[in-house]
Amino acid sequence: MYDINANNLVNAWQARYITDFSTLSVKEEQINFYELMKLTSSKGREKTAREVQRLLNLKCEVAGIRSNIIFSYIPNIVNLADYKHLSQYIQMIYHHLMEIYKQQPPLSLPASLSNTEKSFLGAVNISGDFFKQWVMPTVRLPTVQQLSRELQPKIEQLRIEHLSTGDRRAIGFVSTQFHFSTRFIFNQLQLSEQILLSPYFKFVEEQVCIPWQRVCDAAAKQTPGSWKLALVQQMLPASREIAVNIHRRACQMYPNHRSRRGNLDEPGVKASSIRDIEMFQAYLWLCVLEDSMAAVEKELLPLCVLVFPSIDVDWELVKKIVPFLVDEFWVHMSQEQMLLLQTYTNAMQQLFCDVSHL
């Protein structure tokens, strides 16, 4: 069990998983609240789960083919991550996720609503106050610890099967296939279903490559009043904002950069880039809490060295992530906090600069 301080960090982790409208494939402004309620009933959730399973059967292998094209010129990756076999694992993980989804309670109308207010629920603006106040909190995930506990054995099985050879480029292949699978499925769902499923799918994608659970476990070992714990609690909620700002800055500085995935500002590349920048932050916070750079040196750096050049991401751009992070941290931290953090950011930057052969 976590103490109250570590629980605050778990709550910040939990708060990450709300619907991200920028990732939805249907750009509508309004939603029928009654239709949303119907989809969260037992029958509605069962119907959505069946549709997702049908799409998984069709789209996961297509996602594997798409990933295979990106990594096709690296024989070890293609041999390691047989996309057809990997597709079966991804389907298994999403199938288990949907079983959890089906168990969640139905959405209900707020008791305080007047009859007049209820009459407007046939067309709710998704950017309006009612939606943000009443709907968004109810479509969040069950506890992240529950999801992590139930899904982690499946993800560990995936890691053993596909990521145990020591070639960390496979993580890039796997996360890419998860991303494509999600996108291809979402493109076939109605807006209401996308809103309900978005937090679940985001959680699964992040579980593959971002060590949020390890950050929380390391936080639980901190002594009360630890500046490290306080700092990570303060910064984790800003993780996405920081990543979005850095991605925007990278697009401005490298407008012509193009990897095998596409230009930096293309939607799919943007989503994966923001996720990668959040991964950098998670590994940094893990190093701070563990008072060791081992997680970056032995895990993050080898992964970056193997994956990014393989998909034609310029190493100069990769090296910029840490100084960009430092610039963003100055906005969110005091000078005293920055001085305490400097040992870790300097060490992280030096590790990436020492990769001289790229």
C-alpha cells in the first residue's frame, strides 16, 4: 500500500487518462448525452466491445503490416517481431481491456439537473462547461492500479515473447503497432465510443513504453517530506503540457525534418512524439527518485540509440529533448528546485551527447 504522499502521485498518474479530443478521428462539436448514457449501459458496453473485437480481427494485422513497412529495412526487427504473431498478442491485450471496460458502471444524469436542463442534453457541446463538469469525470478509467494489475501479466507475456532478445528496437516496433492498431480502430468508431474508449487505449499504449508504475513504486519508498517526491508530484501533472510545448518548438526549429513515419507535424508523428517526450520525463523522474541514472543509461538511451536512427530521426533532434525539457522546467519550478534537479538533467544530457557515432 502507498502512503498518502505516494498516493497523490498515483492520483496524478490517474488524471492523465481523460479523453484527448485532439486524437479523435471524428471532429464533431456536439454529442447526444442520452446516446452516450446508452453506450455505457451493460448492453451498450457489450455492443461496443463486440465492435472493437471485430475491428481488432481486421485491423491489428493491417497495423502490423504498416509497422513492418516502416521497419522493413532492418532484418533483425522483422524477424524478431513477426507482426502476425504480435497481432495476436495485441488482440489478447485489447480483449482483456474490453472485458474490464464492460464491467464499469453506467453513466447517469446528475441529480441536480432541472427538467429544462435535461431538455438540452440531446445536443451537448463537447467543449462546453456541462460536458467538462459532468461527463468527463465519469468517463475516466477505473483506478490505474487496477488496470495495471490486471493488464501487466499480459504485457509482460508480450515482453517475454517479443522483447527478450536484448534488441530494444523491438519496443519501437511494438509501440508503433499498438499505435496503428488504436488509430485504425478509432477511425471506424462513432464519436461517443471514441470518447469512452480513448482513456483506455491511451493507458495501454503507455504501459508498453512509459514506466509510470515504476515511478509510483519508487515514490512509495521516499521518506515523508522528500524534495524529490514533492518535485515529481508537482511535475507529473504538467507532463503532457510540457511535451506538447516541446513538440511545437521542435516543429519550429526543424520544419523540414522527416522520419520514416513522416513530418513532425503530421498527426500520427505528433502523437508518438509527444508520447516519447513524456517517456523522457518519466525516466528522468525515475532516476531522481532512485538517485541513480541507471534507468536512463541502461534502458532509455539504448532504446533511443537503436530506434530513432532506425526510423531516420536525426540524433541532433533527439539530443535537443533534454535542454528543451530544462527550458520548460524553468517555467514550472523555482530556482532552488532547478538547482537540485541540475545534477540529473546534466547527467542525462551528457549521456545523450556522448553518443558520438551517430
